[in-house]
Amino acid sequence: MDLYSSKGGSPLFDRWKSMTQARLRCDGSSRRSIAEIVRSVHLSPSALTGGDPDSSPISIAGAGIRPRRHDDMVATMARFHQVALAPFWSRIQALLVADRDARGRSALSSGLTGLLATLHPQVRWQLPVLQIITADSRYEEIKLGGRGLAILPSVFRQEPAVYEPADGEDGAPVLVYPVPLDELAIDSLWSVTGSADRALAALLGRTRSGILRTLTDTCNTSELGRKLGVSTAAASQHTSVLREAGLITTRRNLNMVLHTLTPLGVAVIQGRFPDIQELPSRAQAYDAAS
């Protein structure tokens, strides 16, 4: 909402802004009301990481806000999500998963220091202090003090930011960093999901395309079956086909079999297809690394 309501910003989001504005104009929502929400709403770390469901992850500042206005703001946020995020979410999530997996491999090879050094030029880690360089060249220091740190990728943030727990709240601060984007990556995001879903279902079948979209979060076989409304045995058969095609990878964790998208599977969801001659080698290399 901050990116949408602000002027300027990266031209990579111009198409998304114009599409969102056209849809919001139909129901009277405006940049002004959305900008007011941005100024009034405070997000706690649990809103970003799916923390304690009993806590309030979103608070609206200002004791003078009337109950009806409060309800209007909540309705506007819900409508904004429906228009600006939901149609594109499966592709956005696939991009975030791919970035998360790449950062995870970086952490395994280079440790925490190496990971933080590659997140963003404005993020610096000097034990025991995390430094964020703001747009006006000021330094913000976050002393972790053993609290830990949650690291979260974002498509819509232009600069890194740290969300600290409010006074009296437990939990780790959350470092949100912008995912690197180029014109090819960003163009693939703004295709309406409904048409993309139909095309993918026509290509792979409804169940297998559903499995790929579900696996933007790692799942076991029984979870896949439950989410897609098929038996565990049927889900297992479909995952075998997708695994042989190099679209997913499977690993065993104790007595549980977990399925995850490969980079090729992520590319298929995003509608970004590499050269066909590269597909087997990419899938085999990913399985070997896993």
C-alpha cells in the first residue's frame, strides 16, 4: 500500500500500479485513503512472520479514529488485497520461495555473516550490531542481544527495513529486504493468475498444476492430498510424475516425505521457461544438490 500510494518509485511497478488503480477506481477507493492507512497502521513482527495468532499483528494508531472509520479502513485493506495482491499471489510467492531457497544455500556455504552481506547494499552486519543505511545516509543500529532475527524477502519494498516488537512484546525483530528484480522477472508477475492457472491446468492437468501451486510451501504427501481433495495414494502418484519431470524434489525427514519446488518448477509457475535443452541438466543438478 505504501508503494502504491507513493509517487515515483521504480518503473518496474508502473504496470502494477496502473492495473491496481483502474480496479480500485471502480469501487471508489483512492490513493488518498490508502495513504492515510499507511500513515495510521503499525505492523508488528508477527504480522510478517505468522506469529502468535492470539496477538494483534495490526494496530491502527490514533485514539480519535471513530469505530465506523476504523471499519472503513479495514474494508479498504481487504479490498486492496483482493485487487492488488490476490490475482498475482501465486507467482509472487513462487519468486519469494526461489529467493528464500537461494539465501538458504548461501547461509549454508557462507554462514550468517556471508548471508547478511549479500542481502542488500544497505544492510551491514558488524557483530553484535545490525546496521541499516537509510535513503538519506543515516545509520540505524539494531542490537539483537540474543533475540534472534527473522529475515523476510519482499517484492514490494524498495529498501530494507527492520520491524521491532513493540514495548512489552516478545519475539525477534524482522529484517525485510527487497528481492532483486529485473524487467523479465517483474513482467511475469503481473499476468492475472486466473488465466495462468487455466493454461497450466490445461498443460499438466488440474491436480498436478494444483500440486505445483501448493508447493510454494513445502508439504508432505498427505497434506497435498488433503489440500487438493484427493487420496494420499493419488497425490503420491502425481508427485512421482512431477519429480521425474524435474519440477519438484522430494526428501525424507524421519518418517515423513517432504516435497518442494525445484527452480524449474518455480519457472513453470511464473511462466518463465528456460531453453528446453537446459531443462534436464538443471533438474539433475538441483536433485544432486538437494
